[in-house]
Amino acid sequence: MCAACGHRAAFHRLPLFALTGPSGGGKSTVGPELARRLSGEVVVLEQDVLWTGGLRDDVDGHPRFRSTWLRMAAMIHQSGRPVVLCGTVVPPEFEPLPERVFFADIHYLALVAEPEVLTRRLRARPAWRGWDEPRIAEMLEFTEWLRREAAGMSPPVELFDTTEASLTESVDHVERWVRRGLAAHRASEAVRVGAD
């Protein structure tokens, strides 16, 4: 509703699915396969495609970048299709933003792996991606912090360890997580409509 004139318009408030975790956890590998599996049901997007120019703000949490993605996801939701957003993010970076109001819920699932596996995966990346030893160490610290804090965040971040999981097992897990969130949203909507 417009605060100035009172005009009302229908607006879909769907759940947003944040597929997160450290670099090397498997997000960019799982995302394309998930998109194929859930084609026509959800839209799977990679956050890094907008990590550029004016959106690469230096403020902690990168609020300009985060807000842009929330606005884009909210507009895609108006087609009736929920968004799975792949990229490293944690609840304190999304939840306080004004754009958070556009979503019924934001669900967080982090793909993680053991330190030696993450290190090996990151070292195997092409040199132009800039994964030197200090940057790898920083990512390992983030992973340790995420494992320690995930359950206590608001909302909590679910973890899935890809250390020994195959691609199929990882995609299966993420697909079940998305479908579970969609089913919960449909159930809550049915209750809300029934109460109206």
C-alpha cells in the first residue's frame, strides 16, 4: 500500500532461499543442476554476477549489493516463482535491510566442507580468481565461524557438509530443503486465507 495515497496493489510475498556457505563449499556446482531439476518451479540465480562496479560497496555486509539482490528477487517473485539465491551471505546481512519486508521468509542453507577439502578446492581454481594463501585462510576462518554460529543465528542457518557428498547427493539435499520450505509456505498461506 502506498503510504502517501493509500493505493493498494497485489504483491506476492514468497519465501527466498539463500544457498550460502564459504567459497569452495559447492554453491556454484550445485546451483546449475538445481536449476535444471526445478526448472519451471523456482528461479536459481548466482549472486556473483552482480559483484561489480558500483554495487561492490566497501561497507561491512555490502548493503548496496545485498539490497539490490533482494529487490531483484522480490520482483521475480511477482511472477509467482520463488528464487534460490546462490552466494555467500548470512542472516545479519539480509535480515536488517528495509527490503526484507518483501519476503514471507528467508531460508538459509550453507554448504560447507572440511578445511583441507576447502583448501584443495580453492587452490585448484585458476590464478585469475585470486585465491592466494591469505585469502584461503580468511575463508577457512569464516567457515569455522559459520559452523560455530549457524544454529544460533536468527533465523538459524542449516548446514550441509559436502566433504564426502557426491554432486547428486548435494543437489538432492538442496532440492529437499527448497521443497520443504515451499510446502511450509503453502501451509501457512492456507491457514492465513482460512482465517480471513
